[in-house]
Amino acid sequence: MFLISKLVWIFAQPLSLAFFLVFLTLLAGLLRWRILSLLGATGSALILFVTLYTTAGNLLMQGLEQRFAKPAADPESLQCMIVLGGGFENEVNTARHGIEFNSGADRFIEALRLAQKFPQSRILVSGGDGSISGIYEGDAAASERFFPIFGVGRDRLIEERQSRTTFENAVKTKEFLASQGLSNCLLITSGFHMPRSVGIFRKLGIDIVPWPTDYRTDGQVRLGFDFTQPNLNAQNMATAIREWYGLVGYYLAGRTSELYPQ
């Protein structure tokens, strides 16, 4: 299942689809299949234009981010928090033995803030190597270097280093929580990732409090043209589409009880 999901994403993301339609257009042109060639060229151009020069991807991202609102205030007390991996540049950290973050860094920055405010709390970091090769260290390993720098002792960390997917995050986390006698933890992950994550945790009967972070939109996106930031538009489109692939796939596989949890 893990390998299949990785391969599907390689070929099904928007820019990959546009490339394959270009290839189809060229092949159809060589074979003088004019209608197929025209359809391929039109489809490719449409995907590229919508992905690069409209707010469609940002609008999809915003919808995901708004499914679970972040509480207006911190909890009065905090026993534990679960941080889902996805914030570290694992390939770079494996090679350089450093602490390099990607755009999901807010997951760990927010966990650090809460850990310093609630010194009695435990931090379960769930995240192994999610690459196909499996040769890199995961977020849990990198967090062992990150948190102590800011005064959070290693004795407060619970490192789950085996999971490669969100579903495995939840399954492994359930085992660790049971072994540590912890429950009703905050679930910290990116806002766009929260619907799928909550759906899986609910299905497994894990009591959590959604604590979204790492927002990519301002909450006021409207559908329209945007020629100012094609790279960001494409990135948000790809991320949102990937989440929707996950939502649909997990629902059909019975790993969630709701297609679009809220």
C-alpha cells in the first residue's frame, strides 16, 4: 500500500499529468491522430494554466485548513501532545547531521512553544522515513536533537521512528500512548493535513484534541486569476490535491469513517 501510494502520486500530481498529456500530444501528432492530439494539448494547457495562474489550489488548501479551527486559547493544562512528522528536511539532515526544516516547521515550533509553557507535558513525535528508499532518518530522530537545544529534556520525548504514512502514524501512536498511559493529547499537524489525520485517529478510537498549525492561506481566498506567484500556486495545488487523494483513498480503504472529517 505504501509503495503504491508513492507511485500513484508520482504520476498523478498536476504537473506530471500535464507532462504526460504533452507526451500524448506529441505521440498523437506523429501518428496523425489530430483529435487526440488536440485534446492532449488542450488538457495539458488547461492543467498548467489552472495550476500556475489561478487561485484554485489556494482555494482547495483553504477549504482543508478551515475544517478544524484552532482553539482561541491554550489549554489550562496539558499532559501530552502528538506531533506528526513532516517538518524536517530528512535527506539533508541525514547527510549533514543538522536540523534543517521545511515549510512544515510550524508543527515543531508550536510543539516547542507548548512544551516550554507546560513543562510537565510529554511530546510524542511520530515520523520515520517516508521516502521510497527508506535510507534517511525521520522526524522523530531529528527531534531528539532539536528539542534539547531549547531546554526540553529527552526524558519528555517519546519517539516513534517506524511510521511512513499518516495511517502508520496513528497506528504506532496508539501503541505508544497505551504503553505510556497517556490519553486526550493535542494532535499537532498542518491545517491542511488535519482532516485526514483526525479521520484516521477517530477510526482507531484515539482521543485527541485537534491543534492545527502551519497555515498556507489567509482564510480569505476567492477563486480568480493570480499571475504573481506561479510557483506557490503550483505548490499549494499539488499539496491540496495530494490531501484529497489521501482522503478519498483512506475512506475507500476503510481507514476513515468520514470522507471529509470536520
